[in-house]
Amino acid sequence: MKHWIQAARLRTLPLSVSGILVGSFYAISQGLFNWKIVLFALSTTLGFQILSNFANDYGDGVKGTDNEDRVGPKRAIQSGVISPKAMKNAITLTSILTMFSALALIYCSFKGEYLVYSIIFLILGILAIASAIRYTVGSGAYGYRGYGDIFVFIFFGLVSTFGIYFMFSKQIDWLLLLPATAIGFLSVGVLNLNNMRDETSDRKAGKNTIVVKRGGIWAKKYHFFLVISAMILVLMFAILNHFNFDQYIFVVAYFPILSHLLTVYRNKEPRLLDPELKKLALSTFFLSVLLSLALIFLVSDLIMYLISNKFN
């Protein structure tokens, strides 16, 4: 069980639900809520992330990309604690469970009243599962051609944030595009860090990530663009959404993000970037939590409530 938990890569899970949180709380701020939708959205998203992690372990493991040159914790197949056959069975089982969760989510959201919407989201679910697997699995794995960034941005940014809100409201609110894009950029930033860290080993193994194609110097500039743009987009969302002063509490999450950027700027050895993956992933989750809370209450109101209850 310990090895399967390690293969699921728990540290990646908070990042994957960031879009779900923001989209859900944006709907709640408009008086829309259904706990079943939230529950199945979370289980579906976590299923996609775990499936992607299993598939990544399997694909890189059988291709030999995970070898002695790789930085970071050893993967399950690489270390031999899980066999390729067992991991392949786990991918199949996780795909089935995630698909059932997606079907339950679609049913709770549309209940047969919106057939076209149900079909669209069913197609998106199938595409998400296929994309999670094909990232590193198979001869045509798109992660080996430098297209992994697109998958992460679309599914963990746009689809995650827009999708959950649409399931509540049955409409598109284009203002939500700002935090959705921001979360997508930060999620791509985590992947970019991973690829920067593994540039040398990936190049040897023939895994042509965008970092391998464009080089480490370009990857740093790309990383700064992703992270700084995300911070600006969230600020724009707050301004256009007419946040009160104390709703800008989410800016607190900018401090660890800025610290992270400083570390990346000073870095001369990509192998030392491994701890930054966790820092950026958790900072993104922290940002999404604070932004979500800011959407539904004022900090000043909460403080006054706590003070009044303390003295009463």
C-alpha cells in the first residue's frame, strides 16, 4: 500500500483541485451550490491526477526515461517495487473509477434535462482520461514531443475552473477566464519546473519536452512569464469583481510565490529545483483557497464576528 500511495504522488493532488475550489466558490458567491456536484467534481479531478501520475510512472518506466540520471524520488517501476503489469492494471482500474465518477458528476449536474451539455462533458471526460494516459504512454506520447503544457493548461486550468462553474450555473461567465487562466499558468509552471529539473536526463532519454527543445535559459523566462502573468490575472479578476480592500487577502499567497521566483532566478543547477515543485504547487493551492474564501466573505466581517463572540 505504501508503494501505491507513493506512486499516486500525493503532493500533486492539492494543485489539481485548485480550479475546482475557485469555480465552486465563485458559484457559491452567486447563490449557487450543490454539495453532490462539488463531491463528484473533486473525486473526478483527483482521479484524473492519480491516473496521470500512474500513467507517467508506467510510460517513463517502460521507456527507460526514469533511470539513474533522473533527479528526485525514484518512481515505482524504476525502483522495481511495482511491476509494469501491475501498474498497467492500476491505470485501467483508475480509468474506470474516474469515468464512473465523471458520469455521476454529469448526472448530478444535468439530470437528463440538458442532453447536449451532458454529451459535451462526457466527451471532455473521455478526452481527459485519454490525454492523461497518452502523456507518456505509447509510441506517440505527446509528452515526448513537448505538448504536455497544453494538456495541463486546458484540463487543470480552463476545464477545471470553467467546468465546475458551468455545472452549477449552466452558463459561462467570462470574468472567470482570468482566474482559470491563472491557475492553468501556475499548473504549467509546476510542469515546467519538473522539465527544467530533468532537462539533462530527458535529453539523454529522447524525451523532447519544451525545455529540451528550447533550452534552460528560455525555460526560465517562460517560467517567469507563467507565474507573473498568473499573479496579474488574479489581481485583474479582483479589481473587475469589485473586491473590497480586505478581500485582497489572497495577496498573502504571493509572498511564497515571489520567494520561489527569486530561487529560480538565482538557480544555476537545475537539479536543485526539485524542492521548488512542492513550493509552487502548495502556493498555488494556498492562493486558490484564499481567493475562494475572499469570494464569499469579508475578512473584516469575520474578525468582528469573532470579537463579538469572544466578548459575549
